[in-house]
Amino acid sequence: MIPTVSLKNDIEPLLIELVDELDKKVTAFAYKIYALLDRDDTGEHLPPTIWQCEPSWRDKPYSQQSSLTFCQAGCLVCSTYSLARWAGYDETLLVWAWNLNLAEAFVGGELKHPSRVEPVCNNLRWRYDKWLLGQETSYVDWRRRPVDLELLEYALDLSPVVVEVDFKPLTRPVDQHFVLAIHYEPPCPEGSIEDDLLIMDSWTGTYTNALTYFNPAWLDDGTMAPGVTKVQRTLTGARVWEVVR
């Protein structure tokens, strides 16, 4: 069907308005990143970007118990490494992975023993005995319920947080992917579902938006209860190491 001139005239203002609103949101989010970068004179505030497909390690296995490489499945290793660097760890990524092996943190290609990160970086503590806001330990599962935004904001006030998303949100089942959350931006306007989360994503090696992993179909498929925000639907879990300086 070829749109008539009248239909084009009706649609064009709506498209212009949509583009303008998107531009405003992108610009506002970019300024927040720039503001954080401006504060990052000593590396204190922003964790470093880590690209898991960097040529110098992309094809190397990170676990001695698996053939999986950094580029294939190293997102959790790279996210925890970025957090460790933020907390004061000063070795390379390859040394980080080697030391995690020595600490027996891996089972196969999975970092199954997160508490064994602490011997590698004394500034990161995995807590089974300390409850965040009286509700959660270090392992947080949001696959079957919306993200607790109060808990997320509380944790992010203390340090960056490793969070879980669906790497391929357009398909099922969940394809687990880890990124490092840095800054949460509440819904704007207040009461809407339009919130935001700044992340360090090792898949791209950049600071970006968690909503990269938001599936627009979720708005209509019944998986978002009324009032659930986009970030609440996008994150599927968190791994919260306590940073001790």
C-alpha cells in the first residue's frame, strides 16, 4: 500500500515528534555519561571498560576446565575484573583469570564459586551472611519477578554491580549475559516506565545502556505487569560483591 498524501501529512508530524523525544532522551543520557567521565580524573568513579573480544586475549580460554574463550563466554570474568579494577586491583585480565583458576573459582566454564573471588582481590567480599536491605544476599535472582529498584539503587550507591541480562531477548530461552551496572536513572516523567541504566558491557567494550537488551515486544506480550519499568523487565539477576576499601 502506498500512503496517500493525506496519510503522509498525518504521519510526518508524529514521526518528527518521536524522533525529537528520542533525541532528547539520548542527549540527556549522554550528558549523564559525560558528567560521570568529568568526575573520573583519577579512575575513582567509573570502572574501566573491558572488551572481552580484545585480540590479545579473545581466543584464549579463561578457565583451565573449559575450552570456552574470553570472546565466547567471558562476560562474567570481564565484568568482575572491571569491578575489581574499580576496587583497586591492578593486575591484567589474564592474570585475573589465572588467579581465579588457582582459587578454584571455576567449574567448567562457569564462575560457580563467587566467594573465591575474595582471595584474588581482597577488596571484593561475597556475603552469604549479610542481607541487602534485609532482603537479599549477594546472589539475586530476578528471572521470575521484577527488579527491586530500591535494592538496585541502594547497591549502586555503594559500588558498581554485576547484573544479568538476556543476551538475545528476542528469543527463548534466556541467553545469560553479564554486564556491570554503574548508574540508575529513575523514570522520567515520574510514574512512567521510561527509566535507564548505565552499564559497562564487555561484549562491546563500551559504556552503554542496559535497554540495549530490552525487547519492545515485552510491552505487549503480557510479561510486564502494570507499573513495571523497562529496567525492571530487562535485568534478570545480580551478583553483588561488597567492596571493602
